[in-house]
Amino acid sequence: MSNKLKFGLPKGSLQEATIEKMAKAGFNITVSSRSYIPHVDDEEMEIRLIRAQEISRYVEHGYLDCGITGHDWVIENGSKVHEVGEFLFSKATRQPARWVLCVPENSPVKSVKDLEGKRIATEVVNLTKKYLKKNGVKAEVEFSWGATEVKAHELVDAIVEVTETGSSLRANKLRIVDTLLSSTPRLIVNNDAWKDSWKRKKIETLAMLLNGALEAEAKVGLKMNIAEKNLAKLLKDLPALRNPTIASLSLKGWVAVETIIDEHVVRELIPQLKAAGAEGIIEYPLNKVVY
């Protein structure tokens, strides 16, 4: 194939979630323990599994055409790349990840100002230094190779660590002082690759399908039959049924109604549909929703 898109996916904590989302978008990826080059059922794509921390640098320098990585690592690396889309998924929740300044629960530190002359451990050294400079604080920032939460109690005065729910920090008896950055996964593209018409079209299609798969996760489809005389009242009383598809049935005086709604309202909605006269109510999952 003359046209190939080199696509970097995050290896590690986001790997499983990202591959799952890609499958829902229609790109099935198989990872072998014998190779760092996964197989994808698209001859126009080449996948590379690379640590999320490094993807933006490889995209910026053109070793990858595009990749999925956190916004935090684009900022930390200072990478000059084109951002195509934001994707609200993660390894645990659909919440953004947050880089937070933490201290032990019994620490006298109440704000970043209290860290003047102190020592901070983190994986995001550049981000932390910019934060300190913005707040006019001079402190020593050291790179942490891991187990950062443990260091806060014995080796340093504070840490900057990533969290989604805060449960791990609480379990380690740490208190959040401030949030430096909220981050979500982004699809980023090399600037020269974005100027290539074939690659751009391929990437835009990928982004559309991936967005469609993510949109579908929070929604379901509903089908039902109802007497035509009750239809107007049903639609008036149930505003959740926005722009439904309505079709006549072979049984005179009855219609079929089909719509897409947010999944979290289904348990309250179905009893109301039943009470309004709907019959044969079917709820079904969606694979993609493309607007």
C-alpha cells in the first residue's frame, strides 16, 4: 500500500480502554506479547504501542502521523501538534484526570505559598515548575520514577500526582491542596501529516467513528407500539422522546415509535411509557451515534 497512517496508541494504563474504544469504532486491534507492533484489520493503518508520556514527541517529530495521548503530556512535553478531538474516556471513569498538589493529611501546608524552599516530587516536572512560577513560589522539583504517593510521607514535602476519583490519595492519607491541570485523552496529529489530504481524510474519518462510538456508550435505543390516539399525549408528557421516528403499523390505528435517549433515564421512562399506553417496548444497545 502506498498510503499508510502511522498511529500511536498509549501503552500501559490506558491501553485496554483505548483498544476497546477503537474496536467499537470499527478498528479491531490485536496485541501480541512477542511484538510491540499490534495487528489492526485495516491495511491503511500501522499501529504502535508507546507510552502515553512519549507519544506527543513522536507525533511532533513525524515518527508517528497521529496518536492518542493525554492533554497533560502534550503540555508537559511542550509539543507542537494539531489537536483533532477530545475523547472523554479513561481506564476507570469518563471523568477527566487531574494533576493535583498533595501533602500528608497532617501537613501544615495549606496552599502552594507554604511550599517556598520545600521539595516536591512528580512525574510532570515541567508542568509543576510552570505552576510554581505562576504562583511566585521557589521550590525544588524532582522527577519521580514511581511510588510517588509513598514519598510524600518521608522523602519530600509534597507531590504532584494524577488522580481521577481521589480514592488512591485518600487511601494513602494524602490531602489535595490544589489542582494544576485537568486532562482528557486527545487525538493529536503531526502538522505536516495534517496537510496531507489523504492522511487528513483518514484521520477525520477515524475521529468521526471514535466520537460516534463514545456517544453511543451513554445512550440506548427504544422501540414501542402505541395507539395513534395516545401518541400526542405520549410525546407531550415525555419530552425525553425528542424527534422520534414514527411509522404506521399494519394494524389500523397503531403506530411504531423509535427513538434514542440517554441510558440513565430509561428506568424512569419505561414505566411512564407503559402507563401512557405503549406496548412491545424494546430497549437495545447502540454501537455508534454519529450526528
